[in-house]
Amino acid sequence: MTTTIFLVRHGSTDHLGQVISGRMDGVALNDAGRREAAAVAGRLRGEGLEALYASPLQRTRETAAAIGGALGLEPQAEDGLLEIDFGDWTGARFADLDGDPAWRRWNDERSAARAPNGETMAEVQDRLVRWVETARTRHPGGRVCAVSHADVIKALLAHVLGFSLDRHAAIEVGPGSVSVLCAGDWGMKVLSVNEACR
């Protein structure tokens, strides 16, 4: 039995490219993000989704609400889909981290580096792989949507594709994009990456 999972990155926020939102709540979609969420809903219409899951943060909940409203699905919060815990970097401006050796190591050595008082990307990857197994158990042969965050989705895709996490930047996962994988007893397979919805 193959389960298909549509991985959606939340829509744009005003923090995008400026601030590490991390697990901050109160980070809402901006106008572009709301348009992206509506476009994702249009993309997923007709896919026969039976469940909709989302990281419990505001930006993912808002994206999931747009999808659920269009598809008649009630979003379910899933801690397994949470953003990386960036610890002390949460709320920091990217410009202020330039020149910080720990920040440089984080970006160069994602397979080993830890955000200060936060998570490693490998830990994120492990919890996402566990979440996929949970989704398979809940929805054998089904089709589900999971709304999450860029690096979280990258971590899962890297696992399936056999990439080192050090090469995370080789995978693009844009705001309001859809990536698709399927999973069965035989393992997991990536069907698409970073579909832009219009």
C-alpha cells in the first residue's frame, strides 16, 4: 500500500529573507503568502486528499486553513512538522549573523552542526521520517497534505534522495511550493520537488 504525501511550504511572511522566524508564533502570512496559499489550494483540488496536517505555527496554520477551506478538510496540528528549533538564533536578523563562525558552520555542516540551544537538522530529519511512518499507518494507500517549513521539507527530501544534509542548499523549497513523495513498505520515493503554484 503506497501513501502519497503532498509537502507544502507555508506562504510568504514579512520575515522572509530577513529574520529567522524559527518557532516564533505570531508570524502571519503577508498578502503574497495568502495568494500563494490560495494557489496551493487550487493545485491540490482534485488530488483526492483525505487528510490535512500542519505544523502548529501561525504561518503554517494559515496556509493549511486556506487549503482546508477550499478542499473541505479540517487541518490537524502535528508537532512532528514543526520548524527547526533555532534556539538562541530565533528572531535574529540574517544580516546580524554574518561573520558568526557558528552560523557559518551551521550553513556549511548541517549534518553535524547544532543551532545554539536548538536542534540539529539530523534530529529534524529523524522526526520527519518517523512522521511519514505515522502517516503511512494512519492512511495506508491514502493521499495526504502536510504543511511545514522549508528546511524541514528539505531534510525529508534529502533523506529520501540520499543527499548529505551538508548539501541542503542544493534543494530549493520556495514559499507556497508543493513537493510530493510516496511511501510504502519498500521505502520512499520523491515524485516532485518545489512545484510553484500559480
